[in-house]
Amino acid sequence: MTEQDFAQLVREHKSTIYTVCHMFAADQDEVNDLFQDTLVNLWRGYDSFRGQSKLSSWIYRVTLNTCISADRKKRRAPTVPLEMDVNLYEDTDADSRQIQLLYRRIHRLKPFDRAIVLLWLESLPYDEIGAIVGISAKNVSVRLVRIREELKRMTDE
Amino acid sequence: MDPLEQMKEQLALLHCKLERQEIISDRLIRSIVHQKVQALNREALIIGTVSVLSIPYCTWVFSMLGTSLWFSLVTAVFLAVAAAYTWYSHRGLDRRSLTVSSLREVGQRIARMKMLYARWLCFSLPFICFWLAWFAFEIAGQADLSAERRIGILCGGAVGGIVGGIAGWMSYNRTQRLAREILDQVANLETA
């Protein structure tokens, strides 16, 4: 894969990658760290991508793995410059308020449930979600029912 | 409204906002460039190490074969110059220098290395041809060796020369390709 191909791949999936990073991060600096680390991991791992799953599934898997294991890396990584000129934590327009509400809801879930709900929100089928997070499609469905109930409880609170 | 359905709409808003953003990732580009420079440095380390180790080995082999002192001396000097030139070509491309340099500076050093490698090829190719001819002349002039032994050594030398030449050519092309990729990458970042 050439750098141009990779840049194209990142351009096509930047929104997905950034969304996952945003939902796992506590602040803007951490989003940037996660985003950068994910891009580096995607670049390094591309050669090992055998095409057994869809490219988008592989990107999700790498992004989620990077975000879930970020606590360990977070202590070592230095701060980095902004990659996207957007601050989803501080913007105050109507859309941003909705996005902040989404963030607060997702952030209250456990990391594993966070991953499942993010993939479901991206309209991925259960079997693909299961393949990415490493559980069966049936298990995904059961967990989503529980997540839905938990989210309803949050709304009621 | 079902919270998950509401979240889906919120996510669509987020995607819409993010799609409008451009990504300029200096650290990513740096990481890619560093990996390639490390590959170049590994190649240089192998060339340098083989050149240095070949000096005593060749001196010993040529003394066993009874070649002239001048032949051994010129070979040893060539190998030493090759090792020193490789080190000189890669000056400023070590990990520590790369960490504190801008990508533009890294690009300039890569361009310099690429040019020095091309110059070395212009010198080394005719030199190796001359050296092989001299080697054949030295072996052919060994009256102590039987004709079969002389032919055996000459064939061995020819095979070694061809294999070495192919390996060297491949290494040269790989280095030039990596250098070109790094320069393209740095140029892309500068025009981004």
C-alpha cells in the first residue's frame, strides 16, 4: 500500500475512526492521541490485513483495540498537535449539543458495551459486530437489549 | 423515542461535522518516514558491517591464494572506503537527529544520501569490473596452482562476482526506491 492509498483510506474512514476515538476519550488531547495512534496502527498493520473480513471491519477492530488499550499507552504518549480543526467538547451550536449528549450517554457505558453500541449505531449487522468484538451474533443481540435498557434508565434519571 | 434511534441521529450529525474536516497528521507522516529511514539505515548497517568484516577475510583469502600485496591492499582500501562512504552518506539520518529535525531537513538529507549513492555507483561499477579483471589476471599468473585449481578459483570468483553484483544492484534499487518514497511523502506533506 502506498502512502497515497493510505491517505485515501484515512480520508474515507476518518469520520468513523474519529467518532470511536471521541467516544473513548476524556478530552480533546486524548482524542488526538487516540486518533494518531489508530492511524499509526492502521499503517503498521495494513500488511497483515489478509482481506478475510471487510476493510471497514478491520478498521473498526484496529480503532477499538487502540482505544480500549489506550490507558496503558496514554501514560507514555506526549501531547501532539491537533489533527482535525474541531473541538467536539467545547463547540456550542445545536448540533454540537446533540453530539455532546450522545457522548455523555455512550461514555457512561462500559468500554466493551461502548464498542458494541458504536458499531450498532454505524448500522453494522450483528454478525459483523460479533466478529469485530469477538463474540457471537446472538450475544451481541442480548447485550444490545441490556444496553438499550441501561440507556433508557439513563434517560429517565 | 428509543434512545438508540435518537443516538443514531446524533451520530449522523457527528459524522456530518467530521466529514467537513481535513486531516493533517504530522506525527503519522513522521512515523512513516521514520520507519522507512530505519529500513535505509538497516541496509547501510549491513553494507558497512559486511565491508568492514570483508577486509580481514579478503586479506586472509588472498594471502592464501598468493595474490600480490598491491591487490590485497587495493581491495582492503576499497572496502574501507565503501564502509566510510556508507556512513558518510547516512550522516544526519540516525534516530536522534530525526527526532529533532523538521521533515524538510529530513527530506534534504535523504536527497543528499540518494545523490551520494548514485555517485558511488558511477565509481564502484567500473572499479568492480577492473577489480574482477585484475583478480582473473592475478589468479591466471599463479604458476604454483594447477590449471584445474585456477579454473575453479576463477569460476568461483565469477559466480561470487555475479551474485554479489545482483545483490548490490538490488540493494541499490531498494535504497533508491525507499528514498524516493520518503521524498514524495515529505513533498506531499509540504503541499498539503
